[in-house]
Amino acid sequence: MANKHRVLSHDVLLSSGNVPFQFVESYKTLRTNLDFIPIDEPCKKFLITSSIPEEGKSTVSINLAITLAESQKRVLLIDLDLRKPTIKKNLKLKDVRSGISSVLADQKSEDDCIVYLSDLNLYVMTSGPIPPNPAELIGSDRMQHLIRRLEEKFDYILIDTPPVSVVTDAALASRLVHGVIFVLRQKYTTTEIAQQAQNNLKNVGARIVGCVFNAFNAQKSRKYAYGHYRYKRYYTEAYK
């Protein structure tokens, strides 16, 4: 991996206020490192994922998007977790009904599904209604065409996807971006699972450009005792 970064909590949003200075600075450091990645295109596109759920990938996606937007960049955050989306809830966008699944189903235009958060200078496209065929939509030509249209309008596109070890969505989406930012929650993910997840991405040609180490939360760590199988089952059973 090109870069490694450490943040202080796996579930704190920069938009919540009263955020520790070190926490803010950790995201500014990540922003700086992304700025220096040599990409010869006007729009830089990154995918954010993790090995398993509960590692804080969506929180990292939101915080990184906020930090990039603070530098007066046009930033679009896309929730491509079409199975268990959380960005709409985390950003309190309760009145938003349509999202990227609506665009891919040809029910709405992309402009209709982009929400501008003026207080954050951030553009967001939520997941939209949960579809019956997430992997097929993500791997479709329509998805590639959508990203090509969107990249003409933004300086950065960040795509939040499901964890690598439970479904194939992140691997499919990795072909849409310049690089992958891999989120690891310390003392939560086993080395074996994390390594296998990274190998899964590399096997499809994904470029892992950085790793974010989320700080350990002792009170929630017991959830991992249920094991990797529980998480995979949670994501897949509802979509049989």
C-alpha cells in the first residue's frame, strides 16, 4: 500500500462538532496524500471499502469527503452500498428518496439524485431504493457511463461500497476508480481476513492507494465474536 493513516474513532463524523484536533488533522493528512497521487485526469475517483462490516468505512467516506470539500473542491460522495446503505442515515437525509439505484434503473436522472449540502459544500448521491440485483447494476455498462458523466462535473468522486469479504460489489466497482482506500478497524479484523480481502481486490486489478486504521472501540469489539460468517450471511440472505 502507498500510504497508511490512523484516525481516532471509527464512528465520529466531522460534521458533528466538538471533534478533537488530532482527529481533524488525520483526515487533512489523508487529503494531502491523495492530492499528491499522480493522476493525469481532472477528476480523481476513489473507492472506500473494508474487509467486513462495522469497520467504519462509511464514516471514513463521509469524513474524507467533508475534508476534501473544505479545500473548495467539487466533491461527490456516492453511496454504492446497495445492500446496507448508511450514508443517508448518517447525514440525516431522511427526505431523500431517490439515489444511484434510481439512475441505474432509468427512473431518475443523475442531476435529480444529487443532493447539495451547502453547510458542508458537499454533493451526495445516496443509494436510493435497495434493488434486487446490486452486483448486476454495479457491473453494468450503465454504471460505467454514469461515472463518466459525473466525472466531468467534479474534482473528486468518492464511492462507498460494501465490504470486500461478504459480496463482490467492491471488486466490481474497483474498475470505476483510480484507486481503493482500504479501511481497517484495529483489533477487530483478523490479519487473515484483511489480507484475503486485499488479495481479492488485487486479483481483479484494483490499485490500493492507502489504508486507514480506525481506532479500536473496546465496548463494541465483542461483536466480532460472532465471526465472519455472521456478517456474510447478514449481507447475502436478504438477496437470495
